[in-house]
Amino acid sequence: MTKTVRALGLFSGGLDSMLAAAVLRAQGIEVTLICFVTPFFGAERARESAAHLNLPLRVVDFTEKFLPLIYDPPHGWGRGHNPCIDCHTLMIREAGAMMAAEGFDLVFTGEVLGQRPMSQNRGSLNLIARDSGIAERLLRPLSAKSLKATQPEVLGRVDRERLLNLSGRGRKRQIALAEEYGIKRYPAPAGGCLLTDPGYARRLKELLARVGEATRQELELLKWGRQFRLPGGAKAVVGRTQRENEALLSLKTPADFLVKVEEYPGPLVLVGGAASDADREAAAGLAAAYSDAPEGTPVTATAGNGGPERVFHMITPGKERYKPWLV
């Protein structure tokens, strides 16, 4: 009996990764998908797309292995704070370990030659393959015909003639292929990684310049609200919506203070537990300035973390006062 070929595919849930999986499944290959997650990129899109393809998906949080790359990536950052080459290398290396442990025949990705200038030029693809340690068993189905044949192709486990030669940043061929493979739902092209977002990257760089090692909570907080660096050095995060207020509540540690205005609707302000009295008072000013209280109105703000509340009586300041502190 012919042995079933098993492939493990890195899967973001974007169209390219969906097509790579579909191309191999069309050859009768048993496809399993894997999505790696960190505070900077999640699995929501991958889950939706895997369900649409009716393929099994594993979600693996590899934050602890990834975090060193935000400090000193061997191959540098992109335009934001994105260590794309080293990130892709780490993902493939981790998938390679699973391949070896569980008897998969190959690892594949949805990478397209020339689509991304930093991580998908020919040199970068070759570098990533080499440094991953599984170059001979790493397949890029969408551009395979433009790349050196790998072991699964040479041994006939994958039919190279049925693979593709996509290149460049255009998507017309991918959209046509989606129709051919019956893929009716796929997300619009988007980065998906917060490290490529200029706003998040700016906040992250500011944080890393101040702390030796960021905590998971600090990294998660960077996603939410308006962020201010207070005069004493503490960080204050001001919720902009009910959803952001709820996020701040969920991310609060027992030591952190929540600040709010009592008499008017307004945001929650989260400030670290190590904040000085002066910084807590500054956070109370932020809570008042961004509340519905008219400028110049007397208000009361409270700062609490489960113990006795600190109460601040003040005249509502204007938002302009705090712009120099905005991160």
C-alpha cells in the first residue's frame, strides 16, 4: 500500500496560506495546519480560514521563544519593529521539531517569492530555509517551480508539476486560484502582525527604551487606549471605549491602580502600582480631562487597587495639557 504523505503547514489564515494548503490537499496529501501566536499576532483569522477549508488547525503560543527577537533579532527589523526573517525562521524551526516528533513528511508555508521585500526575496527565503534546519523538507507550494526542488519533490512524495510558480506582489492569480479550489471566503490582505503597525511599534520602542525586559501584561496593554508617560515615569493608559475599559480591567494586576471620575461618565485610567502619588494625581487629571465633565468643572476622581481609595478633588483640565506626555 502507498503510504499517505503528511504535511504540516504554517497557517496565518490569509489567502496565500489557504492556497498552499489547497494545492497540496488536491494531490491527496494529508494536510495539518499550525498557527503560532504571541501578543503581537493571534489565531482568529487562522481559525476562520481553517474551518472554511475543513482542515485541522493547531494553535501554539510560542511567546517565550519569540520574545528575545523583539530585543535583538539577528537579521534586524523591518519598517516597524518586526523581525520578520527571524520570526519566520523560528516558526519553521518549531514546525520542523513537530514534523520530526510526529512523523510528518514535510513542512510547508504560503510564502510567495518577491511578495514581501524583506522576508520573501530569494535571498531571504534561502536564508530562512537554511537557518530553520529543515531546508530539504521545507516546501513553498505557491512558488516551488521558481525555487530549488526539495526532498519531497525529488522523492515523488509531492508532484512538482502540480505546484506553482507565483511571484511578485500581484494577487490576480491567487484570486483566480481561489475560485478554482472553491475558496469562497478569505480575508483582505493585511499585515496581521502588530509589530508592523507604526503606532504599536512606536509604543513598543518607547517601552523597551525604559525597561530591561517587558512583561506580557505590558505588551498586551500597548494594544489599548491612549498611552501617556507621566512625569514621574509611570505609564497611564486611558480607555477610549467601553471595550477598551473592559480590556484594561482584564489586564489589571492586583498592584495596579484604576482611576476614574465619580460624577461624570468617562474612561478608566490604568496606572502601574509603582506609580508615585504625584503620578497617580496626574492620572486622575487624565481621567477628568477625557471624561464628559466640561473643562473647568469641579470633579472628584478616585484611584483604587482593592485597598483604601485615594481621592482627588480638582478642576477639570483641558486635554491639551497632556499632549506632551502622549506616547
